[in-house]
Amino acid sequence: MIDPTRVRRSWQAAGVVLRDLPLALAVLVAPLVPSLQNQGTQLGDLPHRPADALAVAVVALQALPLAVRRRFPAACLALVSVGFAADQLAAYHSVAGIALPVALFSAGAHLARHRRGAVVAASAAYVALAAALAGRGSGEGVAGFATFYAVLAVAWGVGAWLRQSRAGEAVRRRHVAEDARAAERTLLARELHDVVTHHVTAMVVQAEAARFLTADPRRLDDALTAVTDTGRLAVDELRDLLDVLDPGHRPAGPPLPAGDLGALVEQARRAGQPVEVRHEGVPRRSPGGAEVAAYGVVREALTNALKHAPGSRTVVRVRHGADEVAVEVTTAGAAPSPTSAGGSGRGLAGLRDRVALLGGELAAGPRAGGGFVVRARIPTGAGR
């Protein structure tokens, strides 16, 4: 059984000459159809001449160049014009004359260089043909020749309009692709910032704590092990991000993984931050954009807690609902500010943008009674 999809793909993969050949053959055999033998263009109103051996050559000269109308539009237009002029001067008035507006349309749509010269040359050739027909006793008159010229100009104009439309669409697609690449680079830059900030902050806190444990070799060894583990985890996550930046890399999963929330909390605890986790609901088996953003919110909040309120009690609440994921991270102690030492506010700003893209909301600031709270509500898209 013939597969229409495979046939269509094979046809689209063929060269333009092969795809244009059926049109050329159709115009070639059209004069043989009895009902079309007297339907050709009769420019100049000269007495009709019956077809003979020369008429076959004239028809072929008009029809066959259409096979290269997209590959060589200038050559196609020149050959078809010669054939059309011969057809009218010899008074065959063949239906193959339809090839001239087709060639003009193709030249208008596909001719890349010397377009103005082509228009001038074609117009001059038409004036010469009109003069030659008038010299043979044509009774067409200026109005008739001008009307036919206008028809040919419309054929060229439609092709030129199509060319401009395609060029505009190509520019639009290029801008869309550039915007998409810029957005991807921004997303990766934010993720890189979050990864580096979180892990380096944890390592700094762990290393600072290790300085006070020199008298206790066992605790010192645990602290240095925590620094080493954090560094290795940072290297692994950075390697994942660099793989995404590699043009030849094709990740099997989402470009930015949701991560292991338990490992993230455990890392903060090993850095000396008392973290309590409370889960509500059941997370989805396949993490989506909401889970990725929720992981980023918790990571940024824990980073800020380690940086601005080390050792303060931190509570992480994650609620998985039917339509959204809600995150709340509260930290006791002083509330951080973007202008405090080591804080740029870039992490929370990037997270706010990411959550907003998903249709959610993120708020961060001091809470009543002291401390700091980060809240996010992120739609999962399940209800849309």
C-alpha cells in the first residue's frame, strides 16, 4: 500500500527542477487538447495561422523553460519571451502563451539579482514586439497593447510581493530564534548563578565552621567531608549546565532538572543550618516546570538563610496541589536586604521572573515577629 506521507516527503525532497517539470510538460501538451486549440493569446489581432512543424518548436520554447523557472528564473523568462514573440509574430496564437505570465511571476518571486534590469529589458522587449506586430498590420491599438502589458505587470508584481512576504517571514523567524536563544541564555545564566551561589555559600559556611573544630579531629573531619561533598555536587550540577550549553548535547530530560529537595535540605543542615521540612500532597511522578521553579525557590531561600542568618531555624513548606505547587520558606533572625554584604538580589529577581512566566507569583520580605519569608505559588498547568 502506498504511504501518502512518504510520497509527499519524497516529492518535497526532490529538486525544484523535478518538481517544476510537470508544469512544463502540461503546458507542452496543452495545445494538443482539442478544446484548447483556439484558446491561446492573440496579441496584435493578426490572422490565425494553422499549426505546423515550426509551431511545435515555438510551443516547446515557451513550455520547457518552465522546468527551470525557480532554478534559473532569468533564463526561463528570456527563453519564454522569445518563444512568445515567435508565437505571436507567426500568428500561431497557441495556448502555450500562458507560459509568459508564469515566467514573469516566477522571475518576480525568485530572481535575486538585477531585478530592475530584468524589468527594463522585459519592457523594452515588449515594446519591440508591439512595434513588430504593428508593422505586420496589427489592429490592436495602443490601448490593447497597454492592457496586456498591465496584465503582465500584475504577474510580476504578485511574484515580487510573494518574495517580499517570504523575506519578511524569514526576518521574523530569525528574530524569534534570536529571542529564544537570548531567553535560553538568560535562563541558564540565572541557573548558573543560583547553583554557584548556593554551593559556594554552603562551602564558605562549612569552611568557617571547620576553623573552630581543630581541637576535635572527628568533627573537623566531618566538616571537611561536608565541604568536599558540596564541592563535588557543585561540579556535577555545573557539568550538567555546561552540557546544556553544548550544541551537540541532547539531554534526555528537561534542560534544568528539578533536583533532589531532600539532598538540598541535607546539604544546608550539614552547613550548620537547622532546617525543618513539611510536605503536603503528593508530587507528580514526572517533574514539570512548576517543580523546577519550586526547587529553585527553596534553593535560593536556603542560600539566603545560610548567607544572612546562619544557624537560624528555617522551615520549608511545600504543598503539592491539583493545580499548583505552593512553597513557603521562613527563617528566623534578621531579614536580608539586597544591599547587604554579599547580596545582589539577582537570585530572587530571576526566580520572580521564572515564576511569573509560569503564571505564578513570588513574594519575599520580612515577616511579622521577625525573620524572613519567601512565598511562591506556581501553577502546574494540569487544570488548563
